[in-house]
Amino acid sequence: MSSLFYRKVIDIIKRIPKGKVSTYSQIAKFAGNKTAARQVSFILHSSSRKENLPWYRVVNSNGGISIKSEDGYNLQIRLLKKEGVIFNENNLINLKKYLWAPGNIYDIFD
């Protein structure tokens, strides 16, 4: 994983606004490698605290929580609900409503 890709991922995650979410695959695509969703997950896991990332705003492509631990899963839901994100009865987010997408991808790296 290149340090440029790492930096882009960090910058994108930091720009996700309150009340919106992004997906691992969307972030990978924006950072320049559409097949690197797992690397995005690794960066989140290894760098969220160090980089002060809003990690909880990143969900899977179904609009669901990917964290396996019950505590982490529930924490992510609580943090998103606190920002106004609504989950359906299956704990999925309506991505048509809450998915963040910058107007122009090049605006991300001004």
C-alpha cells in the first residue's frame, strides 16, 4: 500500500460530513484504487485513533455495520444515530439518503 493511497484515504474519511456515511469501496475508488476496499478497512482499523478519524461514518456497501464485536457494532450505531442517521429494522442505512459523495472528486484534494 502506497503512502499516497494511505494519505488520500485518511483525507477522504476526514471529509465525510456529520449525518452522512461512505462505504469502504467508495473511499477506495475515490483514493484511486477501486479494488482496495480491504486496505481502507485496514487503514481504519490501524489509524483511526492516531489520525482522529470519524471511523463510524464508514459502512459496508449494503449500508450495514461491518464490525464483528457487539460493543463496536453498537457503538457505531449509537454514534451514527446521534448524528441523525436512521437505520431500518435490519440495522441498515438507506444509502440513497445518507451516502456522501463529493460534488467533484477533485475538490477533495484542494
